[in-house]
Amino acid sequence: MDKRFESIKEEALSKINNAKSVKALNEVRNEYFAKSGLIATLMSKIRELAPNERKDYGQAVNTLKVFLEEKLGAALREAQSNELSEKLESEKIDLTLPGRNLETAPQHPFHLVKDEICDIFIGMGYIIAEGDEVEEDLFNFTLLNMPENHPARDMQDTFYINEKLLLRTHTSPVQARVMQKNKNQPLKMISPGKVFRRDDDDNTHSHQFGQVEGLVIGEGISFSHLKATLDLFAKKMFGPKREIRLRSSYFPFTEPSVEVDVSCHVCNGKGCSTCKGTGWIEILGAGMVNPNVLTMNGYDTEKFTGFAFGVGIERVAMLRYGIDDIRRFYQNDIRFLKEFPKR
Ligand code: FA5
């Protein structure tokens, strides 16, 4: 290296060695290699020299330039690699750490009991049919022997969408739909789902609740089949100790009709606010399918008879789990919901 630049070189090397970061090295590079940096200044001095000195001077500046570029480049590469290693080290993830547990929600008692009711009937050979929550007036009422202006429609006064469509008031329209699809074929089906009524909410009544509809049609089906089925269902659901009673009732789509009550779980039949002093809680309506309904929906009444039932899901869940108020099903109180088993 030309002696003229020895001190510049020494000073530059010491600056490079002392600069420990990429940022500090870039500052050194600017000092020497920027447009108005030291190397450019040395180069510009060439004009002031005599022509015969220029070549030698130019080569010397160039040698200094190449030397410093190499030193700076190497120092920068090393500093970049060190900084990257430090960053990776500080952001290191331990893949062997155990994960955080996600809390799973308990099952809602409505679904627990709906599934349990379905399982009992599936075990007896029933198939599941689906129905829509928005239903035609024709299927909800007319084809179930409740023509327009029939007084029984008032008992289920409900939410209409227009003159022909409504939120179904019970799961019974699925009976008519399934019969129409299977005309004159034996049937054994259940259909769970939500229903809606303009009922005033109290301990045992809600404006929206669940039902499981059941329908059996075949040759020689009698009331004793219905009674035995309901008896078996109640025993499987509530155990042999809880008392059951059949009460004669009226539904336009069944004849004869019954309602089934289970002894109140809160007062054990003595009478309390949950059972409104009667000692009993009604869980389902049932009966032999009215021949008019069979005929309207494509069945030969000379050959076929049938029975049907509609179970209230929340009422069964209340008895099953000792729930005193149906409103708990939709109030979303986490303390209540946590009482039930997880999936
Ligand atoms: C019916 O809905 C008939 N479709 C049942 C039926 C089906 C009868 C097939 C014959 C043949 P009912 O309105 O009684 O019937 O209701 C049936 C069950 O739903 C009741 O026993 C009760 O468990 C439940 N339920 C009725 N109204 C309410 C209400 N507002 N809130 C909660 N549960 C109710």
C-alpha cells in the first residue's frame, strides 16, 4: 500500500474493528464510500496533480478502495450473521412444551335428553325423520283433521309468517309429510325438533320448546301397543320407581287420545309451584291415529291402524335432572349449564 495512505488505512481498519453492529459498520461505510466520502474526495484530488503523477496516484487510491471494501464487506457479513443468530435465539420456540387446554363446553340438557329419547326409540326399531320449523298451515293443521276455523287451532295460536306459512306449533306435521311419502306402507318413525307457540312463559311453559314426535302404522296396531310403548319409554327414561299416569284427553288427529303425566320430582307428588299443586307433570300427548288423518294422507283404513305421540323434551329433561324452571334452558346461566356432563 502506498505510504501516503498508510495512516488513512490504519484509521479505517481501527474504525471497522471497533464497529460491532451492522448499523455502526454502515456508518463507517458511509464515511468512506458515500458520494462525498473520503475515497471520492481522494479521487477528486487527481485533477490537481501533474499528468505524469496521475496514473500512480489513481492506482494507489484504487488499491486503498478495494482493500477497505473487502474489509468492510467481511465485517458486515459477520455482524449480520451474529445479529441473525441472536434474533433466532431470542425467538426460539420450545415445541416440546405442553399445549394449553381448550375448555370444552358441557352438553346442554336439552340435547342430552333429546338424544336419550331418540336412542330409546331407535333401540325399539324406529327410524328418524326430519321436519322443517317453518311449516305450511296445511300440514300443521288441515291434514291433521283441523280444517280452517276448527276451534282446536286456538289452543296452539302461534306465529304466522304469512297466510299459508307459520312456525310449526308441534312436530305432528311430520306425521302427515311422512305418511304422504309412504302411502299404504307400514311405518315406525320418530322426529325430534323445535316448535313454537304463543304461550305465556312460566315454570313449565315456554314459547319455544322441543318435541319428539312418534308414529307407528301397521296392520293390527292397537291401543295396547301404544300403552306398552309409552310404559317402556317411561321406565327406560325415569327408572321403575317414578309414577306414571295416563289421562284421557282430546286431539283432533287421534281417537282415542291420552296425555301422560309423571309424578313431580320437586314435591314427589304432594303438590308445589313447579307442578302447580297437582303433583303431576305432563310430558306427552298420544293416541290412536284418527282414521280421517290416515285417509287424508293416503292410507287405507280398512287395512291400517296406527298410534302417535308427541313428547315434550324440556319437560322430560326437567324430571330427569330435577330442574325446577323451564326458563333455565334458555337463560344461558353458565352455573346451570356447568352441572351437565361434557361431551
Ligand atoms: C301436542 O303438541 C300434540 N301434537 C302431541 C300429540 C302427538 C298428540 C301425536 C297425539 C299424537 P301438546 O300440546 O299437549 O300436544 O304438547 C305435547 C307435549 O309438549 C306436552 O305434553 C308437553 O310435554 C310439551 N309442551 C306443550 N306445551 C308446552 C310449552 N308451552 N312449553 C313446554 N313444553 C310444552
